[in-house]
Amino acid sequence: MRLLSILLCLFVTVTASAFDREYRYQRADGREACIRLVSVTDSTSAVQYWQGDSLSSVWPIDCPVFRFQCADLTADGIPEIALGVERSSRYARYKSKRLWLLKLYDEDVIRPLWLSSRLTYNLIDFKLEAPTAVRPHKAHVIHTWQQNEQGDTVELWYRQKGFGLKAFDNS
């Protein structure tokens, strides 16, 4: 099944005239690289990693994607891929918005870094934010809007740490 998904993603690469979303950057070795999110169907997509004109890696996504952003979350100089997806998980069987983080291992292959089952509360949306004078860390942070049990919207910030995310106080 995974082989079929990859072949379908490669077919879309050849037939797509425009890319839904993309993030371009220059690698440490000076080559241009591009991370693209390409729609395969209404409910499936693929993340592609291009080095120059060569497709290096594909990661199929079997659920709707509502947000795609790239930034350096681990302070290693290589961008990570943040995806907002709508799906159930192994630990929460109900469908809801979830945050996925993908990593470019050896700056060559897309692999999961963190596929969230859940954050503190129910995710509404997120964005990646660059370091600032208030947050002088090297890595970008994840700014989220979540809904608590009372239905109130709560803003929470997270850093990527090891296997998961660590919430921190932004005040």
C-alpha cells in the first residue's frame, strides 16, 4: 500500500502544473532545496523534498491538511515541516485537528519527528514564529491556539524538545 502511495505521489509530481504550497531555502552546501506540499486528492497529499531538480524524498499524507509551514525548530540549520492535519489517532479515536512535525534526516529523507496524538487542549490553529528579543533562542517556536474544556480559546507556545514538545511561558 505504501508503494502505491509513493507511486501516486510521483505521478502527481509529473502531472501537477502548480504546487499548492512550497518552501525554498539554500542548504549549507550551497544547493537550492525545496519542500512542497502537493494535493493528490481532496483528502490526501504528499510532502516532497527536492534538491535542485531532483526529487529526493516523498512522504504521503492520508488525511486533509489545513496548515503547512517550515522553519528550523531544532536549531540545527535544517528546516522542519509542520503540518496541521485532521484525523483521529491511536490514542484519541475522534477526528480533530492535530499537529505533525516532519524532519529531513541527513538533509535528504523525510521522516516523522512528532505525530501528535494531542496537545494540552484541542488544537484550533498554529503558526511557527522566529526567535525575537523576548525569545532569544536559536530555534523557532510553535504558537498555538487551542480550545479548553470550557470552550475558551487559549494561546500556548511550544518548543520542540527530544521526542515531543515542551510548553513554555511566553510572558
